[in-house]
Amino acid sequence: EAQVTQNPRYLITVTGKKLTVTCSQNMNHEYMSWYRQDPGLGLRQIYYSMNVEVTDKGDVPEGYKVSRKEKRNFPLILESPSPNQTSLYFCASRQGWETQYFGPGTRLLVL
Amino acid sequence: DQQVKQNSPSLSVQEGRISILNCDYTNSMFDYFLWYKKYPAEGPTFLISISSIKDKNEDGRFTVFLNKSAKHLSLHIVPSQPGDSAVYFCAALSSGANNLFFGTGTRLTVIP
């Protein structure tokens, strides 16, 4: 079954404590992205990757890091989380735009 | 600045009737548009798309209309079914770009 998995699904943390949200896809897609969804703002792209070792900033990259060491994995790293990073995060992978699959989401609360 | 806007946060429709969801955009460079559907606790799923060279695209009960001069698109669902109850996101991009711009979503409720 084609899928994008994210872990954890829910996370509560404190300001400044580094965290990583993992993302994995089983479709051999080249493109992967991270989005955040906030009330009144829709989904906004944080970072994307066009292939292994190729990443670039999206709309709202400040405070985030990513890496793409393997094709299937695209972790999102918050080195020093702040309360304004409290959000719902989605990982996605695609070949074409019509075949963009999203993960189930990670709800993050930063206290 | 929100480049893709969905001005109706919610819409309620009787089962069997037509649902019309609207979307406006400001960037004239956008030339490809997509609609996504999202259920609670799940990620968005692709529903239907349209290129700017067309003004209509149909897939079963779903039809998307594009009015380039008005920078407006709409999604029609006919007939609406209770399983269509979800949040619908409009999204847009420019050819060759890797960034997809989403609207804020419209929550559709289809009343049995």
C-alpha cells in the first residue's frame, strides 16, 4: 500500500528542546515536502527536496532544518523549538502534483 | 500575504444538491490549480486539477471551473453525498515551481 508515515503523531515539548519528526515514504518518489497548517493560513510549505542530498527552502523555513540522506526518508528538525512553531505538520511525497501523497500529520505543541 | 483565498470557511448543503466551493488567487503566474479533500486526523488527498489552458475539468461528480480573467476557480460537486463532508483546500502553482500555495480551506457539511 502506498503511504507516507510520520512519527510521532502528537508531541508536546518545551521551548528550546531539540526535536525531530520523522517522515518515510514507500513509493520511491523523488520529491518530498514538509508543510505546516495553521488556522486562517492553510498549508504552507516549509522545505522541499527534489532528490537525495537536494533540499531547498519553501515559504516558511525559519527555525527548521531538513535532511535527505536516503530517498525514502525526509526528517524535519527543530533545533530550538519556540511556541510559534506550535502547529499541525504534514509530510508529503510525489512524482507529479496529482500524485502527491500526504502523511497523517503530526500535531506539535511547544510550551 | 495569502496568494490563494477561500473566503467561505464553511458550507452546508442538503444531500443530493449541488455544492459549490470557491477559490480566488492573486498571482497571475499561477497556471496549475488543484483541489484537495481532507478528513479529520488524515492528510489531504488529491481530488481534481485544472491547467490554465482549460476552463473546465470534470471527473465524475466533481467539476472544476477556471475563470482566468477573474482569477477565480470553483469546485462543483453534484450530487453531494454525506461522505463528501470534509475540508476542501484549493491550491495553485506556477509551472516548473516546487512550491504549492494553499488556500485556507472550506469545511463542507452534507446533510442527509
